[in-house]
Amino acid sequence: MKRLVTLVVLFFLALGASAQQSKIPTILEIAEIEENDETVLSVFNMPNDEGNHYYLSVGTLGIGDEIFQIQFDPLFNLFIPLGSTLDEALETLQTIKAVLKEPKGTSIQMEGCFAAAFPNDHLETVTITRPNVVLGKKLMFSLERDGYIRATHVSNMNLSGIISSVKFYRKIHPKE
């Protein structure tokens, strides 16, 4: 959460410095998973006049290839649209998690948004792969840019935790 707030503040400072007017969206945090005081996964709602829009933030992406990634970009995050209801959000999260049950090397593609602070309308194809790791189950979320791969890894434990948190949130907010 601290990281998200810091990113939002930096983004707004950059907007103010460029003298652009923009509509700042409302972001309602639903669930988050932290490791070492750093948010690694979060699900949030970004409602607007058209209704609710749920997103999964998988955090910042490294740059490199399929094996080696360097983390250097603290502003841009990868957001996966989950749907306009909590049921749709949970269904999309379960679809993502189902890749963990497939053989190593299996991948699916979904639409995602790689943007600063919060998602926008520019969607691109994100590949979600079960990489060939020796220990544990992980998913790799990746984009290809200029011959490089921008990627991050999400553990089974963190993905299961975020799904459980969203299910709990749905139980206490049944009308949402």
C-alpha cells in the first residue's frame, strides 16, 4: 500500500509539473499482498460513471529476457482488468490461477495495461506463463517491448492469498 501511495504521489507531482489538467480517478483498494514492506499484488476497484472496474496489479516489471530481469522502473505497473463485478473478478483470477495446474511452459494471453500509477484505456497483450522453475509454483506476467521482455513473477502462495482476500471482501460486501 505504501508503494502504491508513493507512486500515486509521484505521478501527481509529474502531472502538476507538466501543467496538464487531468481527471484523477478514485481507487478503492480491495486486497493486497505485501512482502518485505513492498506490495507485490493488489486488487482494486476504479469506479467511474459507467460502473465498477476491478483490476489486478502485479507490480513493477523488470527488463531483460526470459531468465534474467533487472528491476529499475518504480513508476510503471502492470494492471490486468478483472471485470465489472466481484464475481467476474474472481472468475478472471481463477482463470489465471488455473495456469499453475498446467504443465511447465504453458501460457495464456490476456489484455493488460502497463501504465504509471493507475490503469488507462491503452490495453495490450500480456502473456501469463508457468515458467520452468525448480522450486515452487510461479507465474510470469510478461510484455515484449523493443526486443526485450518486461516481466514479473507471482508465486502460487501470493495468488492464492489475493483470491482468498477478494472472496472475503465479496462476503462482507455482497451487493457490490
